[in-house]
Amino acid sequence: MDPCGEDQLSQPSVHSSRTTLARRDHFPAAGGVAQRTQHEPRLPARPLSSNAGANDPRDHLSPHIEIAIFGNCRKDGKPMKSVHVLGLLGSLRERSRTELALTRCLAAAQREGAETSVFDLRKSPLPLCDGRDDPSLYPEAVHALRRQVEQADALVFASPEYIGSYSAAIKNVLDFLGPDHLRGKIAGVIGVAADHSASNTVYHLSTILLRCGCWVVPIHAQIPASEIIFEQPDSPSAQKMLTILDALGRDIVVTVRRHHSGKPTV
Ligand SMILES: Cc1cc2nc3c(=O)[nH]c(=O)nc-3n(C[C@H](O)[C@H](O)[C@H](O)COP(=O)(O)O)c2cc1C
């Protein structure tokens, strides 16, 4: 069973509609600019009673069902921490299809209540990582990258497939981050290829992220034949891929909430 291949198509999703949507609905603009939504508490906090905690139904619910029923409040009455998902775009190309895939995924994360932003290497070019002795001498973009990663609850790495693996641009990002900045982060992976599979990109990226101490969510979005997917978004194969990107965005947020609530991450 290939976790990066067609098996993903069996991932559960509530977004299975084949309804024809306008193109802008499929791909809301990200443009590398931070997009933020704030998830406010929807229900008043349940007061703490003397036996709060004992037989609390919230302890047995998955985070997204808990939120659907109880709103964005923890059982101690405080609002749940907001979730911030940072996308890392590994393509430098204008009109990038990887950007379209990342945008779609982050839009799903926003619908789940997360704030999202994108680190766009076209707008914040990084030098090549050279392992210099004094990292403070790197330009501001490097420090901005590290700051944004540190502040994010979860990361989505999106890369085009280049010669059978991820792009050099995303590798350079990984070199600047490494385990020091990635350990303990929840991460999702998107690979986008022209040919029949981006499995290598997804697999290679996941391997490195795991090695750096990330929790990589199991929905790996590998987008093959990207031209067809994004030129014909109403085709059945495009719809399947878009469904996977939605599932990834949603799952990342659910995983962060599970992590925040102290439930097992996976
Ligand atoms: C240097 C280079 C290498 C590529 N290698 C592959 C490859 O090995 N397999 C593949 O399916 N597509 C390959 N492609 C095509 C890209 O993966 C594909 O066009 C992808 O959609 C580009 O993403 P972008 O639009 O975000 O730049 C390559 C493209 C470039 C520029």
C-alpha cells in the first residue's frame, strides 16, 4: 500500500461535492500575503463544577467533534488557543501550481478556524545556507523565516517535484531550519508534479521532516499531472486531488487541537 499514492483517495472528507465552482472558489488568492482569520469562542464557557473532569464527555471526543458540540471553549472555560498554520512555498515560479495547491490546503485550514500565512520565497528570497559560524550575519529574511516557523503551530511544506524529488528551494529552507527550529512541529506535505506522480517529493520531504523531529500528519497530498488538475478543476481526478488538499488542511488543524488538548497527537 503506497501511503503517498492513490490510497489517499480513500481518505474521509466532507468535501466530496462535484458541484461546479467558479475558478476563484477553487483557488482563493494567497499571493504570499499573510491571511488571517480569528476563531472566536462560539459558546459560553461551561462553568467548572466540583466534579469537572470526572466523566467529562470532552475527554472522549475527537477535537473537531468536541469543537462542533461545545464551541471553541476548553473544559476549564478558557477559549481554545488559536491555531496558526504557516505554509512554506517551495516554488519560485510565477503562476505556480504548487502555490495553488498550498492555497487550497490553507483555505481548508481557515475553514477549520485556523489563521494562515505563507512564507513566499519569491518575496523573501533566501541566500543559500552556507553553515557560517555566525548565523546572525544572515540577512533578515533568514531570521524572519525562523521567527515565523517558531510562532506557527503547524507547517505545510509545499514543493514542486524537481528531477524526482523536492525542489532545491525547499531544501534550502530545511537547511536553515533543521531540528533546532522544526522539532515538535506538526507538519503536512504537498508535492506537485507534471508527470504521473509526486510521491518521491512527498516521501523524501516527509522523511527529512521526521528526522528533524516533526510530527508529519498521515494525509500526504501528492498532486500528479498538475496541469490537468489545475486547468480542469471540475474533472473527476482534479476533484479527488482537491478533496485531499482539503482533508490535509483540516487534519492539520485537528491535529494541532488534539496536541493542545493533551490528547495523543497521532
Ligand atoms: C527543474 C525541473 C525539474 C522537474 N522535474 C520533474 C520531475 O522529475 N517529475 C515531474 O513530474 N515533473 C517535473 N518537473 C515539472 C514540475 O514538477 C511541474 O511543472 C510542477 O507543476 C511545477 O510546479 P510549479 O508550478 O509550482 O512551479 C520539473 C520542473 C522543473 C523546472
